[in-house]
Amino acid sequence: MITELDRVALTNDLPEHSLKIGDIGTVVLVHQEGLGYEVEFMTITGKPIKIISLFSSQFRAIGDREIAQARVLA
């Protein structure tokens, strides 16, 4: 189960937020036992980009054997 402060990766593009599949965010709030989530996205240096509401189908947990990749925000 995903809990607050877990790091997650998007499973699909969210062009309306300039976010792409694989972008990493941090869960900052869990709504109604996992019905929805507030996820914060930030740059590699820690500058906040935005906090958006997501359903669990829009992201996944990050595994121990994954590596981050940098990209420039649109």
C-alpha cells in the first residue's frame, strides 16, 4: 500500500501538468484510505513544481533497482 512520503513514478503522461511517464513524485496526502492521492513533483534540486491529485492507477511504487533519469521541463 502506498503511504504518505512514499516516492512514486507516473504510469502515463500528464501533458496538462507538463509531466511524463516515469516522472517521480512524493505522496504528501492519502485520501479516504487510498481512493485518491496528493503527489508533489519537484526538480532534482528540490524546487517545487506542483502538487496534483491522482488516482492510484496513475502512478506506481518505485522499486529498489530503479535509477532516476534527468530531463528538462517543457
